[in-house]
Amino acid sequence: MEWKEFEDCEDVVMASETIESLNEMTPGRHKQIELLYNLLGTPSDPLPANVYVYGDAATGKTQVVQGVLSLTSARFALVNCVECYTARLLLEPILDKLIDEGYSNEPGAEKCDNMMVLVKQLRIAAHKGQLGDVPCVIVLDNCERLFELGDHYFLAFQKLQELTSLSNLCVVFISQILPEKFSTIVPYIRIFFPQYTKDDVLKILMRETPDNEDEKDLFKQFLVFFLDTFYLATRDLNELKHQMVAIYPKYVEPVKTGRVKPSDTHALYKNIAPHIRASLNNVYLPGVGATESTSSKPETVLTSKILQSLDLPYYAKYFLVAAFLASYNSPKEDKRLFLKNHRLSSFG
């Protein structure tokens, strides 16, 4: 790992130890952690105006950003934009986190309900020395929700460093959406979080190992069976955890009742196979778990409420629309587009 210059060797040792501990907590995120630490972890270097962190859901974006910032001397305010349905709920927590003794505790503090007030208060705080001589970072999780407050909020946060004239101020945007989908008027540094590999998912799910010593080897054995099947269907960590919690009691049940020995992997897999097949049909369906899916009760029927709450992945929506439009193509056009040996001369 290449480190920026530290004041002495002790700083290098301390930084390497903290980074390694964070790497253990978030497997498969070594490159992202290193890049974020190099960008935000050195107080003497100027901060970038914008950092855009993106990737699918449950890929460790917020956890890594918060973990890296907690290892630095930076002051940071992490705001989940989903919870901010008014501008005041978005802006005042930022000032409370960045300003000494909190902005809301100041006597006669002005109500911060628009971006102009935020810029003015940050300038005043910097002039009074209330921001300290340390990096200040604003983290906007689910930043695409800023557009619900107004189109100008996203653009204003992009130019916040310029508007406040604070070189030690950085805004980190976190989203599941590609940065190209936004109107980016300021150069930014992009950091992509790919989906976890199978080994990384295994390490993460192993943290759910039961405290019972007799079940530890059994649980790891179950995870191997489980991931061999479900990792092909979904790599969403939240969905994998949901299915794992639903299926594992069925896997360990014959061992607890004494019908099957823990070493008889064939019998255990044979017992769990019907539950796994049933669960594969219910991936991403909210409110439908493995225990319900194996039942013949009418509660497993997909009601209109469940169907309305079902949301598809971002690109899957485009694939469905494309497939619907392509269904209107005539067979003649399909041959022209998809047959390898089709003669172009036949259309002349």
C-alpha cells in the first residue's frame, strides 16, 4: 500500500493498523478503503470538492465511508437523504456536526432552511475558527433523494467548496445510481463498489455463526450448500441474509432431533433441498420466506399489496421495457437481426 507522507513513523504504523482492522470488518473493499483514506485521511492535503461513491445495494458503501472517516481527524456529518423530507432536516444536522458545540446550541441561531443560509453559516464559522484546522466532510447517503427537495440542492452541494471558499471542505455523495445519470457540473472523483464475491459473502455471513460450539462447523457447512445455490440467483447481501435466516432452522432441525448425524452431509442436503428450491422462487419477494413458501396455505399467494411493493433492479426495468417493445417486431426483422448466416442480399 502506498501511503502519503506522515509526520513520523509512528503515524504510518498507527494508520496501517487501523486500515487493516477496517479491511477485516469489510472484506473485499481493500482498494476502496485505501483510496478513500488517501483522499480524506491526510489533514495537510487539500480535499477534493466532490467524491461520488456508487454501487448496488448492500455493497458496504456507507459502512466503508463512515469507517474511513472515523479513522481520520476529519469532522464529518453523515445524513441519510431518505429521512430529510424538508430542507431544514437536511441542513441543520450538517451544521450541528461541523461547528464547535453545535449550531443549534448557539444563542439566536438562524433557522437554516435553504442553501444560502448553509453557505453563510459555514463562512461565519470558518471566520470564527469554529470549524477547526481539520478536514470537514459532508456525506450525503442516498443523494438522489435531494431532487425531491429541489433540483438546485444537488448542484449547490457539488459547488459547496467553491461557494464557501473552504479548501478543507468535501462533499461525499453515496448512491446506487451511476453518476452519469446526474447533471455533474463540477469534476469529481468516482469510487465504484462492486458486488461481493462468493468468498467475501461467506466471510460476512460467517459472522452470524451461532454461539453454540456444536453448531459452528454445521453452520459453515450449511453456508457452503446455501451459497452454491443462492449466489447464482442473487448477490444482494440483504436478500441472502433474509433467505439464510429462513432456511437454516430447517437445515439444523434433523440434527437437533437426532434423526440425522451432523457428519451425514448427504442426508442434511437431501432434507433441505425442497426448502431451497421453494425459496429460489421467492427471491426478492417481500414478506415471503422459506417457511411460508413450502406451505400450501393461501397466504403464500402474491396479493396485490405485495406486487405493488415489489421493486425491480434498476436495469431490469429497462430490459423488461425493451423486451416488450421487441415483442412487436415481425419474424422477418428478428431473422435479419439475430441469424448469423442471414444473407443481406435478400433485402436488396
